[in-house]
Amino acid sequence: MNAAPALDALGNPTRRAILTLLAGGDRSVNAIAREFPVSRPAISRHLRSLESAGLVAQERAGREHVFRLERGGFDSVRQWLDAFWREALPEFARVAEQSWEERSR
């Protein structure tokens, strides 16, 4: 799974705040927009970006569009982070050991 779209989306503080809000439960676009000092169209753009990244999904409930967190995008980020640390930690340990040995001389 490609984590780049989700990581890009997570780089925006408003989008992260929307995700935090949705962690408390599903919400309509209007309910989300009421929580932010930006226009409803701006919130809709953020939601489209989050949806494109696989972090949220929407469904219609009557005339409302209701958004919820979507696990797939978060799973891709977690897999990327796990792979990153599997590669980075051994190198970190090697450098730390080398520094310890140099200080011990």
C-alpha cells in the first residue's frame, strides 16, 4: 500500500484536526465545518484530500454527507513507519555502539 498520499494529507494541521474530531465519531460536513474558523468550502477541500488519501470515507445520510475515519489509509502509514524503523533502528544501534566505543577509549 502506498503511504505517500496519506502522509501528504497528514502534513496539514487542519486535516489532522479534522481526523482528531472524527476520532470521536462520524460527523456531517456541516458539523465538522462549525468546529473550524475557515469556510465550509475549505473544509470540503480538506475532506476531499483526506478521502483521496484513504483516511476518511463518506456516505450520504439523507441530504447530509457524513464522514468517518477509514482504516486503510492509516494502515498504509503504519506499514510505512514499521518498515522505516525496521531499516533505521539497526543503523541507529550501530552508530550508538560506535559512539560508545569511541567514548570508552
